[in-house]
Amino acid sequence: MANKDLKFLIKDIEDATVEGARTACVQIMNDLVEAGPAYSGEFSASWYAVAPGKGPGNPRSSTGLYKYTLRNVPKTKFKATGLYTILNTSPHANKAMDLRSYAKPTKDLDERKVLSKTIKTGRRSPGDTRGQVRGDGGATSSAPADWWSTFGLGGPLTKSLEKGFRKGLLTFGKAKGFG
């Protein structure tokens, strides 16, 4: 009898961990939308939580800042090797994340004012990244330089993970009658 109870307890812990991870992914992706650049909405709609052995879904379209929910994070089975990888599938993700030098867009970016992001203006020198805007000039940036590394290493990622995981565990516990 104790073995059967232990088996169900382990299953509940695994299920709660998966639900906590799903909710953490939603929190992290929404916080990435807020922290990162946003001109047309295409980059903000390109975050995916991908389970091991799976690929990202079809491209999403967005005319504003994308809002992620649990429907954007597929359910998966508990695996000790990891549950999800968060990635951005935008063709210009490396530039938007300041991992590659900036290249001027080929189309007009008027829609950036609609997305309610602070736009910094100035100039970029050759070889600068997207976020390196200073002085006077016509270059624009809707996220600080190095926002990606700051998000990952500066604490916001940890806070997003904790907040989302805690929310997921609480939701799971109430759904199972523990709350």
C-alpha cells in the first residue's frame, strides 16, 4: 500500500513540476517582451517554449506586444534532463538581442510608436549593436543596449522564473484540492 501511495505522490510532484515550469515559461516570455525591443511586434511574438525533442510552432503574427499564456507552452512529460528551452525564432533575433552588429531595416518602422515602448534616438557608429544609440542622429532603439545579457545575468530571469514557478505550483495545488 505504501508503495502505491509513494508512486502517486511522485507522479503528483512530477506533474506539479511540469505545471510550475509551464507557468514560469509564460512569465519569462512575457518579461522578455517587456525587456526587449519592439518595433512591429514580430520579435515579441517569436518567443517559444520548446520541450526536449520538439520544435517551435508556426510563426505568430502580432501588431503589438505579444501576450503569452499557457496555451503558448505545450504540455510535456517530466524529464530529469530538462523540461523547456526558451528561444526566439525571429530571423533577426541575433541583432535584436545585440549578439550581432546592427543593420538598418529595409522597411519603414512607423509602427514602433504604437507599441508603447520608450524610443531612444541618436546615432550608431559602424559595427555598433542595435542598442548602442548615443548623441544626436536618426537611429532609434526601443530597448537598452545589452538588454538580453542583462536579463539573463542581471537577475530578471531568476525573478521571472521564481515568480512563474511559484504561481504554477500554487495553481496546481488548488486544482488537485491541496489549497
